[in-house]
Amino acid sequence: MPDKIAFLPPKKSVLDRRDIIVSDLADLLPKGCLVSEPRGLVPFETDAFIAYRNVPLAVALPETTAQVAAVLKYCSRYGIPVVPRGAGTSLSGGAIPQSDAVVIGLSKLSRILDIDYANRTATVQAGVTNLNISEAVSADGYFYAPDPSSQLACTIGGNIGMNSGGAHCLKYGVTTNNLLGVKMVMFDGTIIDLGGKALDSAGYDLLGLICGSEGQLGIVAEATVRLIAKPEGARPVLFGFQSSEEAGTCVAEIIGMGIIPVAIEFMDRPAIEICEAFAHAGYPMDVEALLIVEVEGSEAEMDAMLASIIAIARRHGVSTIKESQSATEAALIWKGRKSAFGATGRIADYICMDGTVPLSQLPYVLKKTGEIVARLGLRVANVFHAGDGNMHPLILYNINDPEDAARAEEAGNEILKLCVDAGGCLTGEHGVGIEKRDLMLHQFAKVDLDQQMAVRAAFDPQWIMNPSKVFPLEGRPAA
Amino acid sequence: MTAKAGTPLADIQDALAQKRQMLAFEPLDLRPVLGTTGNTTIGGVFATNASGPRRFVAGAARDSLLGVRFVNGNGEIIKAGGRVMKNVTGLDLAKVLSGSRGNLAFLTEVTFRLLPVPETSATIVISGLDDAQATAAMATALSMSVEVSGAAHLPETVRGRFLGGALPPEPATVLRLEGLSASVTVRAEKLRAALASFGAVSTIDPEATDTLWREIRDVYPYADQTLRPLWRVSVAPTAGHQLIAALRLETGVDAFYDWQGGLVWLRMEADAEAGLMRHFIKAFGGGHATLVRATPALLATTPVLEPQPEAIAALSARIKSKFDPAGIFVSHATPRGMAGRP
């Protein structure tokens, strides 16, 4: 892909002092917690947004909150940029470093500190993976609700940074709705505790600001999250349609009728073919669009809710209805959906968009997306969280063909502008990162961004925290 | 739904009721407790993050708020957030404005999420539990997959004030279920069976359920036409009754519990006892207390809001200066702000 998105120019004062910085950081960290050799740095040069890469100056892998604080205190003293990194699964380049940056990785902060069923909370270090939390409490009948597709790998710290969602957040909300407290290290090494096991905390809603701040306000070292009792049962049902528009209007009507299933996922024909070939989930192959609707509760509840949903689907010309008959079948249906990105990666390079639109606009935006992609001679597979309007068009291209890559980026930008113009936003759960940074002025006026940047500066006046991300490089306040 | 901030809450609720929609966070109305009148506005609801019993499952006002338009201290008109549920485009300024009590900016427009009104509801009552047993019973109920949407404990001193005295004798631990009627029936049965070992179990109908939870929401027992100090305390659910037990050894207090025991409304006999209160909150794992009502003399001498640790107070002051450099939005932080007026 052409190097169109610029990073901040590296600070010469930092690069020139590289050896001293590495040596100083080594003094602050235990043995084996600092990576500075060229080969060791390679895994940290990009994340799941592989179109860009930069080798960082060094990578710190602290084992304690105090070590995170020591590294940040040092970096702020010398104006060294810092890029926080969870598992590196960002789809927007949130964890891609810059060449003068110290990456602070969370991988060694991987302990579950406290599980409290009476208060239904778990307190974990930030490097614990999303799925680890649910697995730790599953046998006792609980789970942690946000479930991004990368949940096997992604960390809770990264989830907080990006305010991650997932398929099941239609009912349970995204990270910000499930986060009760954090221990966070500020840019200068100050450690603050926000929230806790109580449902709300005193003063301004700083937790709400931190969630989704993409590593620009501080580094979360510990988090307290809500646990939820697992439903008695859950049943995904497949609804096949002969057009994407019909499926889209069906979704709008389900939600409009006041029915909130746990999840409504959408796949168009290319996505169905890709996922079925990979997961053998039993998806119908003779339809143009597929909805996976999951209901949960007791058998009686699921039957009642499904009856209403089926009635609506019939009004929209549903051609196939297939209920999962066993837990294995249900797991396969979700495996197919959650492996969509990985399975797509097997057949082509792709960029994944993340715009969110009001439900009433779904059919229109799907149609226009198809037109944009066709005009540029590319292919698209749509697989996304339809219930909350969070679209994920995967634009397929060849990363080794610069012209193809440029067209893919152009298509992506047009699609995101389309989402904003339809009353939506650039990103529902992947974050702005580096990828969508330069589109921010399409969604926000300058004055809106200035206010956000001013608040950002209240946390990090030196702009050392993940500074190349989120806000356009032009028009920033002087640090 | 998008509304101008000055729209009366009552108008919004009327419009929503016609479409069988609602604000899931059940905004509370403290006018009866404060003895105030006037129109609650939707802007005030969000500015105070005023959230009722369903908060512990459906989130607070801040969780329903999708986007805002506001005027900052420089007179600039700014928008933040948007119209869609999922949105991580930039910093979530709507969150920090929600609950900021008009101290950062002037909200002019709010966009928020709606949920359908449940088809029906029921309340399971367990009678005769003390505060500690009630906390255990509520934790049991919430460990089950029955989706309890309200969990409160009404000790004997307040029980008679609810539903015009119609709750069964003895302290009442109340659990609300909502949803499709077939589903509520099944879940109520499961809940009754699981809680029978705690005490006598009874069920109240949807109409009385609506009234009861409105009375819990609006702190009905303490709408007593007095200015006796009233605290709103938010702690971990299992800490609420410990806090009350500790306070009782020191002073005269009356209290009841919402949010599974984590939201405590407590009325002091005479003095506000702020020092004692904050000492015990820390001792039982942290949280915060707001003095919602007191005599003018007490209000003038008591820190109404929970004092913040130094680093957080300094950060909050920096954030304030970024919205309002000249400090024109003066926060009196008075309990009146809780009534839902911007």
C-alpha cells in the first residue's frame, strides 16, 4: 500500500540518544523485559492493520504497574513518544509504533487479581486476554460480555483503549458499559485509581473518557469489569434472503418492533462463501444475504422471541430459516462468523471498514457500498453487526499491486464518508488509529476536534502518548 | 431520539409512552424529597446522570447518551458523539459531560438511546430478612440466569411507606422481572423456588410493580417534608449493609438499599456525620457519598460531594480548564443540582 498516511517525523533528539535510552530503560526493568535488538523488534513493527509498519526504538515489557510508571516517568522527562500495545490485534493501526517510540507492551501483566461473584466483578491486569476472563468464570456460570472476534488474543487493556464491542454487544453493551474501574498510569508516571466495585464513581466520568481513548490518555495497568450470569441457553438461527436490501430492512424492523436479540449478524454472498469454505458451518449457499440472529434464555423464552422474529422475516421474503439443533452446530455457526476476517485473509488481502450507520440507512449504505467498490474494479465481502448498524465491508485487493492498493484505500475512504453522510460515524469499534485519522475532519468540525484535543492535553500535555494517532497531524495545538 | 436540552422530561416520556418506548435508565425524580417544584428537563437528567433502579442491568444515563451538542466556556458550539450505538470515533466527550452538573459546558442538545417498554413485569418479595441476609438473597438472585432488573431491600422502618403499606409484614427484599409474559412467568417460578429457603416468598402484579419501583426510584420514604440530612451512597453491593451496621453503632440512621445493596439512601437523625460516613466508605472498599439534602446551615459547612484524591482532583481541574478556561460555569455542587435542572 502506498505510504499515504504520515507518521509524525521522528525526533532527532530521541534517535540520537538511542543507546543511552536503551541503557537507561534496561536499568528500570527486570532482565528479559526490554527488547532492543533489531530482530526482536520485528514482531512489534505493526499490528493487525498490516498496511503500515515502523520499527520502534525499543519495547518495554513491564511486569508490574510500578515498572509501567517508571518507564513513563522516564519517557516524559525526555520527551520520548510512547506507544501502548496490548496483543497487537488493532484493525486501525492503533498499536503501530513510530521509529522514535518506546512501545510499552502489556503481555507480562497477565494475572487475574480478584474474582468476586457476590459483587459480580473481576479485577485483572491489563494484559489478561478477553477470553481468559470468561474462561476463568465460566464453570461458575458467569461470563464477560464484550466479545470482539479477536477475543482469543486481544487484551482487556487493548479493549479499553479501543472501547471494543463484538457480536453480543447488541444486548450487553460495549466495553465502556462493562467497565467499573481502572488503575491507570499517567504520562508522567503518576498512578491513579478510578472507580472500583461500586456502579458509579465520584466526580467527572473519567472512566468514560479513558475508554476508547486509544492509548492517548494513559496506560491502563489493571481493570475491574462486570461479570454477568450466563443465560440458560442460547440459540443462533440462520435466515437467508435473496437480496441484501431485504435482509437490511428485516433487521431495521426487528429492532423497530422492540425486539432486542443478543446478536444480529449479517453476511452477504461473498462473505458466506468465504466463511463456509473455512468453517463448514452449514450456511445456506443459495442466498444473497444471511442473518445470524441469536436469542437466549429458557426454551420458552427463546421460542417466544423466535416466533416474533420469524414472523417479521417472512414479511421480508426470507427464503431459508435454519435453527441450530445442537451446541456443536451453534458453535460452528459462530466459528464461521468469528473467523470471517481470518478466512478472508486466506483468499486475498483486505482492508476492513468499521463505519456505523442508523439502522434505517442499512439498505441504502449496502447498495452504495457495492456501487463504489464496483466502480473501482474491486470486490467486497460484507460481514457485520447488523443489529447496531456497525458495518464491516472487507475490501479485497492485492497488497503487492500498488495501484490496486491505492484503489482499495480510495474505496475505503469513500465508504466511510458515505457512513458519516448517512448519519453514522467512521468507526464503531475498531478505533480511529492511524487508518482513519485523516478522515476525522469529515465527521467533526475543526472546533469539535480542538475541544477533544484540548481535553487530551489535560491528560498528556506533552503529547507523548501514541501521538501519531486519532487526530490529524495538521492543526494540532502546540505541545 | 434527539431533543433540545430544555425539553421537559415529562414531554419526552409522554411521547415515548405512545410508542411503547422508554429511557432504560429510569431517571429519578427527587423533587418530592427536596420539596422543590418545577419542570425536570432532559438536559438536567443527563447533566446529573440521574439513574434509577434498572441502572445495574441497563446502565446509567451516561450509557444511554449517544451524542451531545454544547456550548463551552469560550462560547464555541461543539458537537460530540453521534446518533449511533457503537461509536469510537474520537474522545467520548459526551460521557464526561454526563454527570458534570453543568460545571464544564452548557448542554444544548442530547441524543440518546431508547429501549422498548417490556411487555409485562412482576416483583418477587421475600419477607423477613435482615440487611445481611437480604444482601445474600439478592446476590443469589443475580447469580441466576433470570435477568432480574431491580433488586432492592426495604427494611422494616421504611417497608410500610411503600405501596401504601400493602407489602407483606416484615422487611421486604424485592426483585423485579420484566419481559415477554411467557418468559416472566417461567423466570418468576425459578426465582421463587431458588429463594424459598431465605424466607416467605410472595409475588406482586405488574401494576403494583410499576408503583413500587417508582417509589424506590424516587426515594419515597424520605419525601418527608423535613430537611433531615439525606445521603446517596454508592458502594460495592455487598458493602452497603456493612456500612449501615457500622454507622448504626455511632449515630442514628435510617436506610434502604437499591442496586443489589450497592446504592444506599440514608437519612440521618440530626447531624450529617460526613466525616464518619466517608471514613466507613473507605473502610468497606471505597465508593462515594453525596449529601442530597440538609439544612442550609449544614450544607454550607459540609462537603456535599465526595472529596477526590489529589492527583484526580488536579486532573479534573485541568479538564475543567479545557472546557471552561475562564471558569464561567460555576458549580455550586448543591443538592439542588440533583433535582435535574441544568
